[in-house]
Amino acid sequence: MAKGAALKRMLKQVFVGTWAVITSFTPSCTATETTSKIQCEAAGDAVIATHTGELILEQRLVKFQELEEYGRNTTGRRGGQRAICTIKNDPPGYRWVSCGKDGDGYTSYINGSRQKLMEVEEAITNRIQYRGWSGACKVKL
């Protein structure tokens, strides 16, 4: 009996020690990812930041918590479902932008014109594809 208990204790110590070593050297994916809560509004198939008018990419949207009131129909502006959105913040040194695929590279509409994106770190497709490939690209600033 004593040998069995000693063996269990030893195995537990090895397991705990191994676990401590593994977790200390494994980077945490969520440690650098932060989120923000902002006021937003659904307008058709898009979600827009209420105060800035910025399009919130679906890849950044974590939660859409509907509010009771709707947007500003009477003023002629948007008029969609108002909400509190939890969004992923851009990682330090990077920015997520809407993009499309162009041959073996990616493009985005910046200031009204189509531009080739350089230094695309990651590209994630949209859930729904209307024509060709569209999604979000993480670009280095």
C-alpha cells in the first residue's frame, strides 16, 4: 500500500511539474487580444460604429447586444437596430481592413480607390461570399 501511495504522489508531482513548465513556455493567444464595447447599429448586412460611422468587420465582432430603440429614421440617416457591440481591438502595430483577393495578392478600397495591400499578415474570409473572395486582412502599419 505504501508503495502505491508513494508512486501516486510521485506521478502527481511529475504531472504538476510538467504542466508548470509547459504553461510557462506556451504563449497565450488571448493575452494580447483585447476588446472594447461601443455603440453600434445594424444597417442591412453591415454593422456600423454609431459615433464614427466606421464599418465593423464581421471578423472583429464578438457580441451584438440589441437595445430597444432603433436608429435615426426620422433624420434620414441610417435607422437600423441599435446595439452595444463588443469588438476585438486591432493588435498593436496592425489594422484589420476589408479586403478582396486579386490574383495572388489582396486589395482594399482606401479613400475611394482600389489599392494593393502590402504586408498582409493574415486574411480571413467572410462567411458569405457574393462575388469572388472577400474578407478581412490584417495589415502591418
